[in-house]
Amino acid sequence: MNGDNTSESIKASTNIPEALIATAKALVSQRRFGKAIECLDRALEQRPDAAEWIRYRGDILQIVARHEDALKDFESLVTLSPSDAMAKQKLAHSFRSLGRIQEAEKAFLEALKLDPGSVDSMADLGNLYRDAGRHREAVEWLSKAVDGAPSDSGLHAMLGAALLAAGEPASARQSLEKAFQLN
């Protein structure tokens, strides 16, 4: 797809939200994020409550570092789907991207209430705590994540980094050695 065909495709499909979404996905695969966002904007004008499209646009907005706009999408998503743990997790990521640590923490904890077994949310919360200098809490949540996915080398490495930051070099070494074994 070259630029002219994409523009024609967008113009031809202005009244068909599903075609706009398909075009947006093609544009994302070409790393043409701005045009993809335009397609998603048009589709959402016609179907403003399409949660998956809002989620998709928010994800793309995060990629292009339009964090305030992504936050708005994820806040809308949480409003549309208040019991969606993934929506809360994405909201937490937006808050974190904006340096709003307390709000990110609250959203991660809410995501974990909705899905207590979410290894991703446990790991994300642990990393948030590690970056905030709250090392004991980081170790606690990253340990839970490792317990939930013991064969994930990346989680063992994250736990090792948290243990090292918490002043536990022997435990950190064990965790990092496990990460290397699994890798």
C-alpha cells in the first residue's frame, strides 16, 4: 500500500468503521501510526463505545508517546468496562508514563483485585515499586509473579534486579542464575 492508495482507501471507507479499522491495522503494520490513529478517530466518531477500538487507539497513542491522549482513551475504556482488569492495567501504564506513580499504583492494585492471578499486573506493580525505590514491595510482587510463571526468565531477571536493589546480593544472584538457565 502506498500513500495514495491508503488515502483513497480511507476516503472510500469513511462511512464503514470496520473498513477503517482494517486500514488502521494495515497502517500499523507499516509503522504509519499517525495515519492509523486518524482511521481509528474516524471509526470511533461513528462508534464511540467500541471498547476494543478505544483500547487499540490507546495502545498506538502510547507507542507514539502521546500519553495524555492515551490516558483519555484508557479512562474511557475503564468507564465502559469497569470490571475489565486489562483496562485498569492499561490505565496504570498511562499513569506511569506520565509519572503519576500513586495513580498508577492504585490502578495496578485495582487490576489485581479484578484478576488476582495476573502475572503481568504483578510484574508491572513490582517494577513500579522498584523504580520508585520501594524495594521490599518490589521483591514481594515480583516474587509472586515468578511463582505464577516460574519458567519465565525475564521475571527471574526482574526479581534479581529488585533483590539487588533491596540489598540482597546472594538472593539476587540465585534469581539471575535461574534467569540465565531458563534463557
